[in-house]
Amino acid sequence: MPSKLLEVISTPSLCPICNRNIPASQKDAHHLIPKSKGGKSTEYLHRICHKQIHALFNENELAKIFNTAESLKGHPDMQTFINWVQSKPDAFYEKTAKSLRIKK
């Protein structure tokens, strides 16, 4: 593995969604604007936070409305999730179910 990539993966960082430390084993890169919509920049998130975002929002919503950590945190369903996940250990992960709205 290239040393730059190893450095990025192993460098501790704070999740901009839940404000918990992200262990290397739970670090996911999230495109703020989906790649399919022309997005390039990424932020590192907890894997569970990343999965929750994609369980709640489709790519159009992510590109047009929820393309910042602040806008994501402002959504009521994300606030409920954040309140729940903040009480969990940093390395906690649980499978995320897609919202019924997205499943349609």
C-alpha cells in the first residue's frame, strides 16, 4: 500500500457528522457531491455515518441539498441517528437499513 494512503488511513480524525474519533477500521471517504453528479471532494466519516447518509438520501438529494456536513446534520432523521450513535464506542458498527422512502 502506498505510504501516503497508509498515512491517511492511519491518521486519527474526527467524524464531521457525529464528532467522534474515527478508528482506521471504520474510516470511509464520502463524496459530498456524488461522483455520478460530478463530485470530486471527499470527507472522511465513520462507516456507520456514511451508510446512514446513503440509507436516507438519494444521489439527487445529496448533490442538490445535502452536500455539506452541516446540511446533513440539520435533517431531523440524521439528528435522531446522531443522538443515538454518539453514545456508542468509536469503533461501533451495525448494519444500516435503507429508509422506506429510498426503497420505493
